[in-house]
Amino acid sequence: MSQPRLFGLMLTAAMLAGCGHSQDHSRTTSVFQHLSITDNGDVVARARDGSEARITAAGDLDVQGKSIAVTPVQRELLQDYHADAVALRKDAIATGKVGVETGMHALDAVAKGLASGNTDSIDSEVNSRAKKVDALAQTVCQDLARLYADQGKVTAAIPAFSPYATIESHEVADCRGN
């Protein structure tokens, strides 16, 4: 893996794992620019205008603070969306942690290699760890692809969710390096 790509993956994972706050000042953890998980586990999707839709693990949906009645089929779609958003967050945090460890190891390997004059060992040490980060990053991309598919299903079944379907196909392709 090239060093710029490794750095980009680590930076992306760190951003995905970063913290933010919603408008109601409850603590959230960001998993995507317009998507977060609250402390109580709800998924909050934000439209580009800043309005929010909240999805519980049970598949309840609130749009701009108003409860939306859902059918059993719609509830199942919302539960899938919720589960995949939580998985994306979990996997992004894991990738970020391993990425930071890899970055720290790379800095250490470079320092030791330069100090000893044995710079040939640097690439092999860093590349073996970078492969683990790459594998974890691919898991994040798979999570994002599933969430993108979920958002399409939810939007088709519940048109009121359309403004909150902010993940775009190019983001999935970009994540995969296509």
C-alpha cells in the first residue's frame, strides 16, 4: 500500500470516528458527515438543511421531532439501516485505532531505521501493518455500501425520509478506490 493511501485511510477512519453534537446538545459520535449515533444508540440522519430524522434500534422513526407511523416492513428496513449505521461506526473506530497504531509504529520504524542506518527494513515493517489497516478500511467501505443500499430501501418505502438520504453513490465508489 502506498504511504499516501495509508495516510488517507487513517485520516478517513479518524474522521469517521470523531465526536460531534446534535442540535439538542445530546452527545453524539459521528459516523458520516450527516449521520451520527447518540449516547442512547439512536441513529440521527441530518438533511442538508440541518433538519434531523432519528431512528431507534427498534425501528421507530421521528422526522423533525414528529413520530412517523411505520408498517412492520418499514420497521424492519429501519432496523437494518440502524444496525448498519452502528456497524459502520464500530468498524470505523476500530480502523482508526489500528491506523493510529500503524502510524505510530511507522514513525518508530523510520526513526530506528534512520538511527541504525538500516532503512531497508522500514518498508517491510510498515507494509505488514498497513495491510491490516487496508483490510479494516475495506470493511468500512462494505458497511458504507450496505448503508447506502439501506437508505435507498428506506427512502422507497418511506418518502418522508428522502431528505435524510445523503450518502451518495460516488462516496461508496471513492471509499472502495474505484
